[in-house]
Amino acid sequence: MNPSPIISKVWSFCDVLRDDGVGYGDYLEQLTYLLFLKMADEYSKPPYKRQTGIPAGYDWESLRPLRGAELEAHYLETLRTLGQQKGMLGQIFTKAQNKIQDPAKLYRIIDMVDKESWVVMGADVKGDIYEGLLEKNAEDTKSGAGQYFTPRALIWAMVECIRPEPKCTIADPACGTGGFFLAAYDFLVKNYQIDRDQKEFLKFGTFRGNEIVANTRRMALMNMFLHNIGDISSESMISSQDALIADSGDRFDYVLANPPFGKKSSMTFTNEEGEQEEEDLTYNRQDFWATTSNKQLNFVQHIRTILKTTGKAAVVVPDNVLFEGGAGEKVRQKLLSNTDFHTILRLPTGVFYKQGVKANVIFFDNKPAAKDPWTKEVWYYDFRTNIHFTLKKNPLRREDLKDFIECYNPENRYEREETWSEANPEGRWRKFTYEELIARDKTGLDIFWLRDKSLTDLDNLPDPDVLALEIVENLEAGLESFRAIAGGLQVE
């Protein structure tokens, strides 16, 4: 089946709605509800004849004949009723609202969805349509959806390095729209001859995640469902609980994650005057090495907890995790000692939809308790110095990360070779021993060695728009740091 006409139809209708002030996010939300109902309707008929759990009178057939105010009223009642159901069905319709105020436009979306047979469509086709809309939504800076969307080229590279195996469990405690799960699923399907038992486990037992934002969680569930992960009547594999509150006791073979940006964990509450205030959250957990309100440090500690002793992790973290003192120093020391903390990929600016993010990917393998430190050396790949990306003109692509993957050597990472040397000071791949790192001030892992050409080579400066974006990124990153410092100061 050629997906192009369907994709263009789905996207072009969004442009019609944008004229009414309906953004990609709102459109995507309504499309999620309607796609789910239409596919449930298709599954309930021959040859499938499945029990979908959708109450009579609130299914796809109940929407089709209605128009105008009658359609709008019944659609609202349908969303409310389905949100009260159990399992994946209830999770997808949790807090569901109709954001399309014009009943005629709502009918047009229903008609567009009704004209396609979605179940017989390939998972890759349905997935491409939905992933494309998720990416467009992430690009819409006003929506703030970019913070839940990790660049797919980066996710692909992380999965290529970790190389998950069949019948193993994969977790993401801040799963956003489910990008890591889909990439891991694709890797497993393409690299292994999966038997029936493994296929069943891949569909229902492999993935577990957390996502506290209801709209993002529903998009993740729909994204996975369209890619043939989970089922209409199955239990939700994505929890609405804050992963950091407690250790659930579950242990996983792999954790792939990009925890939310922003340093502090906080909750919003209403004070006695009826005004909303924020309160910093500090998670007091026995399994944590350090008590802190720094969200990223808490996620790193949580990820280490939920890994099996043979488990592997790849996690996107901001620069502050590599250099911050206090709790940060203690967490780094424990990671170097208690895990095999073996690789750091320094990421360039301009690859995330949220500006001001200077980030890295850290790779570590969990280990059982031991007298001596597990980490012998940490390998760095400097993918930041003298590298320039922009989201529109020069986005990050898979081929940009192939050199890193070759250096990482996923087939046998114990047989690596540095590209840096005294004779080749421009090499991006370099190792530092445990002794060198533990001796650094605050056990700082924030290391660069390449010469920044923009400081010396004025003839080879990047384009003005790239320079301007980098200045914005640096200012945003500086503001984030100042906010964190200001938040930590106690005014007497």
C-alpha cells in the first residue's frame, strides 16, 4: 500500500484546522481518539471478531450517522464514558476533551478516518503517519511538546549501541511519546528471526514505561498500538505514576531514556489564598545514593535501581549531571564505583526542540556489589566541538552518528581504539582512566580537548543563522543555570 496519499490527506486536514486556531497537538489528540475507535470497530468485525471492551452506543458506528450539534454532544459523552473504562482503552481516553469546536470539521475528520481500512494497513505505514504528526507537533514551539520528543536519529543510535535481545525487558521511566520503545521494537524485528513465543513477549511483555502527562501518555500508547505493540483490550504498559516516587521492585534488562529537561522536580499546589504555588520535591529513597531536588540526578539514580545486576542503560542527561557538586559529585563517584560506566557521547547544540539544552548520552552497565570499582576507563566521543546542527536547515541524521557507533563498537566494546593521540589531537574518540577521573575536582566528567575553531579560524565560521542559534542556545543554557542558582539561594 502506498502511504503517500493517506499521509498527505491526514496532514493537509491539519492545515485546514490551523486556520481555526487548532494546533497540531489538538488535532493529533482528536485523531488519536477517532483512529482508536475506528480500528476497534474493524477488529470487532470478521475475520477478527474481537471483544474490544467498548460499551455499546459509544463506538465508531454510533458516531457515523450524526451531524451538527447532535454529533458534538454525543462525541463529548463518548469521550467521557470511554475515559472511565479500564486498561489501555481508559488510559487513551483519560481526561479526553473535544478541542474541535466546529461540528462540521469534526464530521470531516470522522469521514476521512472512516474511508480508510486501518487494520490491514502495515504497521510501518500507520506508524509513519503518526510519527510524522508527532514530529510536526514537536516543531510547534508554542505547544511545548518538543520536551517530550527526542530526535529519532539519536534514539536510533542509542538502540544500535545497546543492541537489545529478544525475551528481554526494556523500560523508560519518562517515556514521552514512546520513541525508544519503537526504535527497540524495530531493532528486534529487523535483527532477529523471532519465533511465536518471542513475538508474543515482544508485543505484551517487553516494554514498561511511565509518563505523568496525560496527553503525552495517550500519544505514546497510540503510537505503540499503531506499531503493533499491545492490544485494545490489554492492560496499559505505560503507568501514569511519577517513576521517582518509589521503587516499584521491578527490574529490567535495559533502560533507554531521555528524562525531562529542567533541573528541579516540583509539584503545583493551591495555597490558602487560592493562588498556585510550586514546591520543590526531594525524593527520600533508601535506594538513592544522594538526596536532592535535582530531577536528572534522581532519574539517573532511579534508573540504576531498576536495572537488573546484568542490565544496561543509555540515558540522555544535561551537562550539569557531569559537573555539579554536592549530590552530583556523590552520584558520579557511585556510578564509577558501582557500575561499569563506560561511555559518554557529548551532544551538539541545535538537535533538541527545547532550546538551551547542552546534553550528553551516558552508557553504563549495572553490576553486583564488589570491593573494587567496576569502571576501569570511560570513553568519550566529542560530537559537540565544531559541529553545528539546526532543526530546520541542517537536522541531525542517522549518518551523522555512524562514526560514533563504529567507535563504540557494539559487537565488542572491549576492543576499542582511540582516534585521538598526541599525533592526532583532532581525534574525537578518547579514553580516560578511572584514576584520572576520580582525581578530578568534584569527580567532574565534563571533559573537552578539541580546539574550538570558531575562536581562532575566522575564515571558517558557520553560517550567520547557525551562529545566531548557537548564541541563543548558550544564552538559554546560561539562564537555566542562573535559575537553578537563584532557586537554591535562601534569602534571609
